[in-house]
Amino acid sequence: GDLDKVVNLLLSLSGRLARVENALNNLDDSTSSEERRTLVDKQKLLTQQHEDAKELKENLDRRERIVFDILANYLSEENLADYEHFVKMKSALIIEQRELEDKIKLGEEQLKCLTDSL
């Protein structure tokens, strides 16, 4: 459960940080200093939150290694390999699920825009 939460948190923060950085990069001369300052403050906050989330992931990885070492005393090599594969695949599948959800959301937005333009 913790793995799901931490991976989703990292993905969410990464996406939000990328959007803020894109917004900062696309500012023009007519942008008010207050808007610019707001985006810079948001970028700093998201960067710190992302660093905190990475630290959570590192702690989770350490816990995973401890659990793995304990399980090594009780499981056969085959079962231990299955467990290790499960944990690795779970993260990969969470990331893939998030990417697919984002693609679906983008497709729905594009469809709405096309429908509205007709």
C-alpha cells in the first residue's frame, strides 16, 4: 500500500512541477512580476515536496530490503524471486497505469475541443 501511495505521490509532484516549469519558461515580457513570483514560489514548494517524496521512497526501499532479507530465511529461492519480481512489477505497473490515465484524459480533452469546434 505504501508503495502505491509513494509512487503516485512522486508521479503527481513530477507532473505538477513540470507544468509549473513549462509555465515559467513560457512567460513573456507582459507577465506581471506578481504572476512570475507566484510561479517561482510554487516551483520552490513543489521542488521541496518532490525531494521529500524521494526521501520517502528511499525509506520505503530500505524497508523493502529488510523485508526481503527476512523473507529470504523463510521462502524458497523460487518464491523469493517471485516476490522480488512482484514488487518490481508493481511499481512499473503503477507508472504505466498513470501514463494510460493521462493519455485517456488528454484524448477526452481533445475530443471535447473537436466536438466544440464543430
